[in-house]
Amino acid sequence: MAQTFAGPLAGVLPGPLSTPHHDARTQRRAGLFALLRAWRRRADEKAELARFDARELQDVGLTDADRVGILNTPLWREAAPRR
């Protein structure tokens, strides 16, 4: 029979001493950090896109209207230029 630990380190200890709630909490935390990283990446990409000149926009196949649409899209929504 697996022993569970109910002290202040419950859910932190590896192996059979950890609680089932530890796995769910860890997954939620990992999901939250992944979401925050995605939003940070989008913010960085938008900041870079905002600095593009007309030639650079043309090089990546975007119009100025595409850029405005992408920059006005909230971070929680992945922006896709209209085609």
C-alpha cells in the first residue's frame, strides 16, 4: 500500500509519497506558464512588427492594413492577417 504524506510538504515529494492533487496542480501551473510565455512571445512579435518599414512588410508579405489588424488583436487571441 502506498503511503501518502499529509504534512506541509504534501504534493511536493516525488514518488508514492506525493498526493494525486500534486499532478493536477503541476499541470495547471505548467499550463498557466505556457500561456504567459505565449502572450509574452506575441507581445515581442508585435513590438518587432510595429518597427517594420514598408520594405520589410513587403518582404514578409504583409500590407500596412495587415499590420494594423495584427497590432490591434488582443494578446490572448492569435492574430492572422486577412487574406
